[in-house]
Amino acid sequence: MSFAARDYHPETRLIHAGTLRSQFGETSEALFLTQGYVYDSAEDCEALFSGKKPGYVYSRYSNPTVAMFEQRMAALEGAEAARGTASGMAAVTTALMGLVRAGDHVVAAKALFGGCRWVVEDWLPRFGVQSTLVNGTDLDAWRKAMRKNTKVCFLETPTNPTLEVIDIAAVAEIAHSVGAKLIVDNVFATPLYQSPLKLGADCVVYSATKHIDGQGRCLGGVIVGSEKLIQDNYQSVLRQSGPALSPFNAWVLLKGLETLSVRVRQQTETAAAIADKLAGHPKLLRLVYPGRADHPQADVTRKQMKAGSTLCAFEVKGGKEGAFRFLNALKLVSITNNLGDARSLITHPTTTTHQRLTPEQRAELGIGDGLLRFSAGLEHVDDVIDDLTRALEAV
């Protein structure tokens, strides 16, 4: 019985799925650092290039190490297929552009990572694809935004950086009612805590740079969906436009997947403990964590997520000045725009990930000048809490 045919738990799939062993029978996945491949004959080369014979012809198209990462991600997600990309943004851009043509329309949630919002608002319209941004938690807004030419709906949940939770199943139903496809950026939930495909989404994208690597080493992304979706819409785009995932990065990501469940579980416990500790702190205006009962979309969270998140967001008093005082007082937690790392990280969205938005746009999304996005690492929770509470004294 093949590995894919067995109903293994996610933790097991993270270690064993997609393993391709060479003639040497290695335990760890082999790293195939090669651009091209040689053939036994001209006829063999022709058969491979024409697709009549399976195999590898060029590492921009496919590579054994990259294929292992793709197969493992598909198995983890419960999908038929996956394709690796050079970065998370390469995955998002390809996922969107592969489904649209000039004259089409995209509906997306307003609360998106800055780069994703740029692709929807600025990049797609250059090629004749119109876009509408809506409040992602307002299902009526999704319904009203649908048009006859709407081909794609796009959202991330929980959102970056305010950790709103959008009802995937409900948006999928709305999208499908007009024949549109739903793409979900699942980075903040990870494939362990949320399964968009099972909730009705057609395509899931990840920045593998985040939790999947999770140790600050490399860039990577992945698109996950049905074999038909990927073959019909993404295969040629990926082959011809070249956002290829490097074999070395794919190998690093495979190693990251082996410990993903252990890391994410611990990071989630830490994030939840920090949220409980800081909630109601006199130096904070608010705190948002998807695992808490006071989360604005607590009901949706319980319905579609298995656990909270490795991240929490909180707004300190004093706006940007208060936020900077807090950040500069930290000794353990690192200031950076990344997340999902073994180290606890924190960022100030107003001046980093969402700095290109106008003050009015940020205010509409609830991104105040004092808002901070915290990503829990693997340090002892007491040390992280001590660092954060001490830094709050400087606000």
C-alpha cells in the first residue's frame, strides 16, 4: 500500500510523505543540486520533453528534491497536487494571475499583507483585471461585490496583522455561486490548524518562509489544490515564467516540515499564555488573539480552526512613539518583519508590512500607530513574558 493510500495523522505525513529514495537508499531526503538532466538516447529525450515518458528535463520545470516537498505538502493538506515557488509572494501572484485574463474581476478582503494587496490593487489592473476590496468578515459585502465576470475571490485568515478570522466556507459558497474560485492564504493558521480545501476553497497558498521553514533560513512558497486546477491554470505559468523553488531551499523546507507540528504546538501554547497575561494590561488599548473567547470572530474560529495561532496582536498606548519605546526596550524578542520563527519576533505594521497604505486605509483595517504583531518563538514562555512586560513599563 502506498503512503498516500494510508490515513496517517498529519505528524506522520510531515515526516514520511513524498519520500523519493535514490539507488543509494538514503535515510534523509537527497539534495539534487542540478540544473539539467542527461538522457540515454535522443528518443528518450524526445519522450521526456513531449510528456510521453515521466521524468525530469530541467530544474526550472521540476526537480526530485522540489517534487518531494510538493508531494509532502499535498499529503499534509489533503490535496491532489502542489507546486513549489521561490517565495510566498511568487505563490500568491501565480495563484491569482493563473486564474484571470483581461476583462476579469477579482474580489479580495481588504485585510491583506501589504504585498498581496499591491498585487490585487496595483498589479492586476495593469493587465485589465479589475478588483474590488471588501471587509472580509462582512458576508453581505462579498455578495454585493460579485459580478458576472468575477473569477477569483482571495483572502487570508487569520488576517495580517489584526488577526481577523474570515468564514472560509461561507465565502467559498458565495464565490462558487457565480462560478468564481476561492484562493486562501493559510500562513497564519498553518496547515495543522486550518484546512481551507475541506471548507470549500479551491486553492491554498503558503509562504513556506514562515512556519514551514520556521528557522529563518530560506525563502519558499507553495500552491496547493486539485491536479486539474494546477495543470489547467498554473503548470504552464510556472514552467514559462520561472518562479522556481531552488532544490536547496526545498531540501531545507523538507527538514522544516519534519518538526513543524512540534514547533507550532509549542509556539501556540506560548502565544496563548502571552495573550492571557497581557490582556487588560494598563499600557494596552486592546489585544487580539484567535484562541480567546473575546476575539471578535470567536464563533468562526471555533468552527474552522483546531487551535488559536502562533501570533497575537496588541496596541500599546501612545501611538507610534509608545510602540517605539516598547520595541526599543525589548531585550529578548527580536524586531523584524518575519514570523513563524524559532525566535520570538515582533513588528510594527504601520512602518513595515503595511507602510504603503494611507493612514485612512490603515485606520479602516484597525491598524493603529501603536499596533504591534507578535510571533511566538520556542524560548521558555516565562522569559518571553518577562521581556514583554518589562518593555511595557517603558511605554
